[in-house]
Amino acid sequence: MINLRRTLAQLRYTNLAYWRNPSSALFTFAFPLMFLVIFSALLGQHTFMLDGRLVHQTTYYVAEMSSYGLISACYLNLSIAVSFQREQGVLKRIQGTPLPSWVYLAARVLHALGVAVVLVAITALFGRLVLQADLPTGFALARFVVMFFVGALSFSALAFAVSTFVPNADAAPALINISIMPLLFLSGIFIPLGDHTPAWITWTGQIFPVRHFAAGMQSGFLGTAFNWGDVGVVALWGGLGLLIAARRFRLEPAR
């Protein structure tokens, strides 16, 4: 119980620190909406076939930008923040306090989850009110929630794992972005993948979790088939990330 109170207290401090840097927070929330507006303006008037179902591209991009928002909060932002705090000695100093290190890191994950919830909610609300996009309801909403939380935990675990390969704070943004940006394109986040997509792109996307996570999120918005195998692949990658983080994660800066 005492560790739960510590985690909630640390979560409060993390949230306060985050919102006291409004330019960073604004960038986090504006990016998915900016992409949504641009892609909808350029391509949103079209429809296309996805998994045998005719879907509107506006709704498609609302689903994809919701996926991107969660990945941004739970993978990009979390891994960069942890890398910076390690190299600045923040994580090391925690060892000299009564606060357990895992409580601090758990609060970071909960903060990332909270940001992801707000990001997805804002994106969905904007899509509904401005772009008249469809939103998840009924069983589709339940499946959407399952994929959301599995994805949030898995990408958070992967964030801790990838941070262990960052040699210094200056390299963190470049290395972490390059680890995910190609997959966003290869997984259909920015450009829909159709029947004429080269086989190597489809094959590559199926290996990594982004494509499977996006498919699960799409099922809520677009009514496409929900595959528990997609949930399993995302969870499997999360387990791999947790294993790597458990073996390699350190609190001390690199020498």
C-alpha cells in the first residue's frame, strides 16, 4: 500500500513537471492533430478497400493518428525522457532517496499512459466533430480498449529496452526516432497499404508490432476484422522489450 501511495505521489510530480513545460506538451499533442489535418485535407475525400471492407480515408487517418499518438507517448517520449534522465544523473540520484527506483519508473509509465489516453481522446473527438469520422462503439470499443492497453504497456516496455542502447543524451532523439519512423511508413500509419504494396514492405511490417497494433486500433474505428493474433504479437514484443530492459537497464550514466 505504501508503494502504491509513493507511485501515485510520484505520478503527480511527473505530471506537474510535464505541464510546467507547455511548449513540450503542446508539441506532443499538436503533432498527431497536425498530421491528421494534413492527410485528411490531401486524401480524406477518397475511399478504398481494406480487408474486404470499403472504408473512408478520413476515418482511416483518425485511427492511424490515434495509433501514432499512443506510440509517440509510450515509446518515443518515454524512451527519450528516460535516456535524458539517465545521462543527466537523475536516475542515479534516486538510488540515494527512500523512493524505490521501480516506483519512479512505474510513475513514468503511468504518466505516458495518461498522455496516450488524452491524445487518443482528442484525436478521436477532433475526427468526429470536424471530420465526421466514425468512432468505436459496442464490442468494437471493447476490442479497441484491449488493444490500446496492451499496446501502451508493450511500447512502454520497448521504450525502456531501446533506451539501453542509447550511448548519450545527445544521440537519444536521433536513435530513437530512427528506430520507429521507418516502421510507421512500412506499417501503413501514414500511407495506406493496398493490394499493390510490394511484398517486402508487407512482410517487413508483419514482423514488427506497429502493423499489428495499428490493425487492432483500426478494427474499432473501421469495423475491420479483429484478430487476437495481432494482440498476441504486440504482447510478445512487449515481453521481449521487458526481458531486454530487465537484463540491460541501468540507472547510472554511460562512462
